[in-house]
Amino acid sequence: EVQLVESGGGSVQAGGSLRLSCTASSLIYSYYIITWFRQAPGKEREGLAVIDSDDDTAYADSVKGRFIISKAGAQPTFYLQMNSLKPEDSAMYYCAAMAPSTLPALRALGVAPDEYRFWGQGTQVTVSS
């Protein structure tokens, strides 16, 4: 079973940056989707950034141009670089995996959270004004 562990959350002032990490263990599938979600209190879980096993990416309009999803290493580790942070970016951030999956990143962006089988425990991001 795939296990995901997020890290890198914290508190930052508006305009600052954070980099979140998601370490994936037992990701034995050749084809998969990794998505970063966030959920603020009282709001629905929102898909932000997707990377597929071909390294194609897709972003929600709310973070396009500010957030960058990437991966590195053989295990691998997935990253979410968050720049120009705003108070409305404050939320619990999760990485999730859909595996096996050959869905392209752009199509995966619209997939509901319920379709994801594997989730990390989340990491809190707080942006102060």
C-alpha cells in the first residue's frame, strides 16, 4: 500500500514562500497521479496542483503562477513550492495519490477527492497579513 507523508508546513507572512514535501513509499506503480489538496475550516477540499507519471503538471486557477509542483528522486518525493502566499492560502495541505492511473494531469485536476485512494496526514500552512 502506498504511504504518503507530508512535511514543510508552518507559519509565514503574506508574500512569503514555503515548500511542502510529500514522501511516497511503496509507490510501485508505473502510472500514477499525485495531487496537492488543501482544506480550510468550513470549506471543501480543493485540488491545487497535479503531476502525473510523465511529469506533466496542471494547476487550479487559484494558485496558477504562484505554486509549482515537482518531483525528485527514485523513491520519489513530491514538492509543492508556494510563492507569493496570501492569507487565504491558509489551510491544511494534503498530498494524495491515485494509483495505478494513466489519467493525464490536466484531466486529473477535476477529479473529486473521493477518487483518491491514498492520502497523507496533512501539514498546516498559516499565512498572516
